[in-house]
Amino acid sequence: MKSLLWLVLTLAAIVNVASSFAFSGTEQIVISAITGLTAIGTATGLYMTRDRRAA
């Protein structure tokens, strides 16, 4: 599960950066918003599945 989340997070970041070079205007905004939400969602998923250690 974690491997899949890391893969999706990495792909979302790559597509987000690449969209700024490939698209402009509304297309870039839509793609950036979708990849941004995907990155936030996967980062939250990774945070929730982390190993918790007692201090």
C-alpha cells in the first residue's frame, strides 16, 4: 500500500511540474489543481499509515 502511495505521489509531482511546461492557461490550472489534490491526498494517506513510536 505504501509503495503505491509513494508512486502516486511521485507521479503527481512530476505531472504537476511538467504541466507548467506543456500547457498554459486554463488547462494548466485544471491539471495543477488535480495533481495538487492528488499529492495532498496521498501525502495524508502516507502520514496516516506511518509507524507510530512511543516517546
